[in-house]
Amino acid sequence: MLPPPPRQPPPQARTARGAVSLQRAFLRGPLGVLRLLQLLAGAAFWITIATSRYQGPVHFALFVSVLFWLLTLGLYFLTLLGKHELVPVLGSRWLVVNVAHDLLAAALYGAATGIMISQTQSHSYCNLKDYQMSCAYHAFLAAAVCGGLCLGLYLLSALYGCCRHYQGEQEVA
């Protein structure tokens, strides 16, 4: 004899609350591409500075570049893995947090780029053809170019985020 059929269906297997899902729309979208470019340009900026002989206000430029490289890396992976809701208070306003981050990064990268341009000009004496001493002119020039690229990339992503926000979107991707 068969047992009677169950009166209630068996409980559904729950998906893990903390399951990680890759956000492919973000990865292929404009902001995902911009974040990768910001990480590459930011790394080039701070590696160029760190490998040169620097002093004085260049410390601030190095601080800005490393700080925003790390923050951008964190934002990128939290968004890519869909875990931004785990960030207390800010997770519910993730698009606004990204725009604020980008605007602050653009402002401070503007200052860092200005510092690198100033340092490049102050070391222009060693740009002579037969100058034999070690000089950081070319490193400072490369860092100024990378800083300007970072500034443009952060402004572009802030503009993109503002456009999404004014269209009524709440999500980054």
C-alpha cells in the first residue's frame, strides 16, 4: 500500500543569501569599462611616481593616486559581484555613491595632475640632450599625462552616473 500524498508541497531549496553572482551587464557596460580604464591609468600614475626619485608635494599626488586606485578597486568588485547592498547606509544609494566618488576623485586628480605639471616644469633643466645626471623629468611628465587621463576618465564616469541618476535609474548597471 502506498503512503498518502503529502498535503503540502515540500519546501523549496533556498538559495544561499550570500550567493555571489557576476554582474555581466556591469562588466560589459560603459561604467564597467570606465572603471577598468581608471584602474589601469591610476596604476600607471602611481607606479610611475613611485619608481622615480620624488620629494615634496609629489607625496600628495602619490597619496591621491593610491587612495583612489584602492577605492576604485573596491567599488569595481563590489558592483561586479553584486554585493553593494552589504555596504551599510551607502548600499541603497549605490549610484549616488559612485558619482560622489568619481567627482571627488576628479577633483583630487586635478590637484595631483597640477602638482605633477609643476614638478615637470621645475625639472625641465635636465631635459637637455647631453645632461648626464639622473633626473625625474620624464617620469614626472609621464605621471602628468597619466594624471590627466585619470582626471578625464573620472569626469566621464561622473557624467555618465549623473545622466543615469537624472533618468531615474537607481542601479549602476
